[in-house]
Amino acid sequence: MASGRASEGADTADGARSEDGTVAETAPASPAVAAADAAGPASGETVRIDSWIWSVRLMKTRSMGATACRGGHVRVNGERVKPAYAVRVGDEVRLRHEGHERVVVVKRLIRKRVGAPVAIQCYVDNSPPPPPREAVAPAGIRDRGTGRPTKRDRREMERLRGLTGPDDAS
């Protein structure tokens, strides 16, 4: 453009030009939303389930996600899925990992791994709360340098751990 003027109705860097020629300020998108949009697929494309669960940080690596799918630990809408299953917005993903089940609903499709604050915005977590941890008293802690435990000490430690009853004479 030789004249240096923006054509009428064209977008400018500051905002959009309205019909009367004034520039309307648009709020800049947050960096998290911009990152998620940049990591998302193009319109009409799909995302593999193993890639999606890795991108939103439900799995540490994509290969772990694929292994979980092959092992039957990933279900989408109640069905076991293969790693190449195309996930869609609104799908319910159930993932068994490290002893507990995660239940998430897909809110946004992303293909690349993003930061944790952005990843949380890509799904709704409906997981049940983890079971409470059992309080375990430390049993059998011996002072350093006291040597090997005697037979009597060993039996007391086993009794504290609950391995044998108080009246076992074996």
C-alpha cells in the first residue's frame, strides 16, 4: 500500500474497523487460550486418543498412553479404544492409571503438549476423589549401630507389623 491507509472495513493491529470507520478495541486473548488454540488441530481434523491424553498431561508420555489403550485401560464413552481412536469434543474418557481411575470430559482438542494451566482448560475432571490414605505407624525402626536384631526383637517387630499374632509360638 503506497498511501499508508488501511482499506475500509479491514482489520487493524489494534482492533476491527466498524462500518462508520472507527476502530473498536478487542480484548487480547489470554496466553493460555492462545497456546491451546495454537496446539489444536485445524478445523475438521481429529486427534488420536493417545496423543490427546498425553497433550493434556494425563499420561507422562505418548507411548504410555498408547500402551494403556492397548491394555484396555482407556475407555471413551464406555468403549475400549485403540490408540488411533479419534476423540471428539464432549466425549467421556475413563483412564485407569497408577491405581485410580480418572474420568474426564473432552472440552477442547489439542495435539501438542502444553503447560498444566492450559491443559486443565481442555477437559472437565469428573474423577471420584482418591481414597483416604491409611495411617501406618512406623514399625521396626531400630537405632543405628545397635547390630542385628535378636530373635526376640525380630518377633516383636513382626508382631507390630501384624505379620504374626501375639500367641504364635512358631
